[in-house]
Amino acid sequence: MTGVPASATGGSGATPVRGGKLGAAAVNQASLWNIANLLTMARLVLVPGFVVLMLHNGGYDPAWRSFAWAAFAVAMITDLFDGHLARTYNLVTDFGKIADPIADKAIMGAALICLSYLGDLPWWVTGVILFRELGITLMRFWVIRHGVIPASRGGKMKTLAQGTAVGMYVLALTGPLATLRFWVMAVAVVLTVVTALDYIRQAVVLRRQGLAAEEAER
């Protein structure tokens, strides 16, 4: 991804760190038109394409669902690569910090909404996942002046489980594989809720520490 470790694929569960002058300078020096940002833009462009493929011919054509799965898979893969490139080659930009989480949520949200619209996935599942993703993203921005909440291992597992489960639902699977995807989605929902609670705890602790530090400096 192109932002700081605020997305689910970044970080390793380490102690939240404060941004410094070096980090700010790196953001200012990185070009907007770098490879990491281009991958993020491509992921955004894939969202409407995915929706068209997913809903084409009534939304139940196995061939078109396979094309939709391919678009979804490409979006998930670019999500991994742009983050690695941004961190490795110091390509973090203000645009990336905003666009990357939007792209992440957009492709996942589009897939979930399409699946629920077609009746393949209960609306409550879509609601739980989207509410969690939006809520945690807003919470990160709420406490960002105190520091960054890095993604935990649980967050990475959640992202993997969600991507795998949604991908399996996008495909027109039948038989044992259709049963398996139900359980994969169940694991994804559990991880979604558990990791959300953990991030809320981290945000509360980080904000308290930040406010205490500000009070001590006065």
C-alpha cells in the first residue's frame, strides 16, 4: 500500500510510533506519479470494472463471475505490492496515505455489496465487515496526531481471510467448495470483530498517552 502502516497489510504489531521530521520530509520528496501510487490508482479503476463484470448477465453467469474474480484477485495482489514498494523505496505520499485505504475499502466493499445484492451473502455479514473497516479507518485518523496504530498479525490474518472468503464467494462454486467458503467467511467475520476490539484498545491507550505527554509539556 502507499500509506503509512495504517492499512491492514502494514506493520507487525509493534508499539505505535510518532511521526518525525524525517518521515515528513520523505513524504514531501516522493513523487505523486510513482509506481506505488500508480498501482493504487489502478486498483481504484478496477472497482467499477469489477462491478460490471460481477453483475453482467444477471450476476449468475459462471464465466463472468470468473472474470470478476480475476479483477478482484488483481486488486488484492496490487494491494500487497504497492505497500511493499512504498515502504521499501520511500515512496510514501500524502495522496497515497488517503487513496490507499480508500482503494482497499472500495474493492472489498464493492464485492460484498454485489454478493449481498445477488443474495449470495447475508446483508448482516456485509454490514459487519464494512462498519468495522470504515470505523477503524476513521479511528486511525482520529488518533494519528498522537501516533500511528500499526496493523497487528491478527489484522493481517483478517485481511487474508476476508480476501480469500470473498474471492471464493465471487466464484460460482458448488458442492464441498461452497460449504468450505461458508466456514472461511465465518472465520473472516470472527477475525473482523476480534481485531476491531484490539484496535479500539490500542487507540484508547495511544490517545491517553498522547494527551498525557501534551499535558506534561505544558
